[in-house]
Amino acid sequence: GAGRTPGTQLTGARRRALQAAARDGAKLLDRLVGRRMAAGRRAAHGWTLFPKDTGHFATDYASRAFVADVALAANTPVQAIYPSTTTDDRGRRLDGRHRYVVRFRPGQTPPVKAFWSLTLYDARILLYANPLDRYALGDRSPGLRRDADGGLTIRISHAAPPPAQRSNWLPAPSGRFSLYLRLFEPAARATSGAWVPPPVRRVR
């Protein structure tokens, strides 16, 4: 047609091939994401861990597509890693109708050179508006209380816990949600897999 650059018209076969790629590529990506997330859940208490080549994929187009689908423009692992989960340690979908705990044993909080946080997102992957204006907890959160043995327990639920536990409460919506850990400038034992996040346990 008018204005078309010479040589850019697609033949019938090429057009059909591109249409098939657009149609089938999304299905292939869905299967890839499902397999990688399942593998992460088996290896890390239900958390999904990103590929070690995140951010510098070279010609590993499958890894590039995976990260583009679930965490576009993620940093390299030297800069940050982002374990995430939508299920508890028994594979049940996270839901604010229940109560959960994430307990870091003494000396097992995320090993970082900069800082870490645990952020909660609703079913649309948006921050959940709540009366506390609290969307994440981490090593920069004022007022966090340590356990008697020096560990750290974060409590997650829609209903508020007893007053004595609210300093460590991460409010959740009444329905489904997801959790993302962010480790900025993670230590080598985090990027190597020697450290993995603790399980998300449903307690009620």
C-alpha cells in the first residue's frame, strides 16, 4: 500500500507464521512460568526464586521472557533478588480470611548488605489500602518486636491481631493476596541458595 517501505510486505506464509507465534507464544510462556514457579516452590518452602541470570540473560530467551512476564525490568541478583509466593507452605492459596506467620529464626533474617522488606499485594498485584498505611515490613520498619529468642515473626491477616502483636502485623485484604520479599544487595548465601525464605504458615 501507499507509504509502505519496499520489501516489508509479508507473504501469506510469513503472515500466518507470525499470527501463529502470537497465538501460541502466550501459551508457551504460561507453561514456562508455571513450571519455573512450581520448581521454586519445591526448592524454597513455597517461594518462587528468580533465575540466577536475571538481568543479564544473553541469549537465554526463555529466562528473559519469564522475568518480563512476572517482574519486568528486575535487577540483576547482585543488586536485588525477589522471592515471591501466592501460597502457604502446604500449597494453599494465600487468603486474608486466614491468619499466617512468617518467622525468621535467630540469625536467619534476609542476609543483605543494604536492606530487605516483605511487601503484600492484593489479587491485582496492587498495594492493599489499610488503616495503618502499612504495605511492607522490614529491617527499616520502626517498632518491630523481636521474639524472646531473638527471631522475628511477621503476622499477616485481614482481621487485626491482639494489640500486643500489631507492631509486627502486615494487613491483608479479605481475599487473595501475594507476598514479595525484596533483598537489596543480597549476601552471597542468598544468591547462592544457601539461604532461602522461611515458610509461610497458616495458623488459623
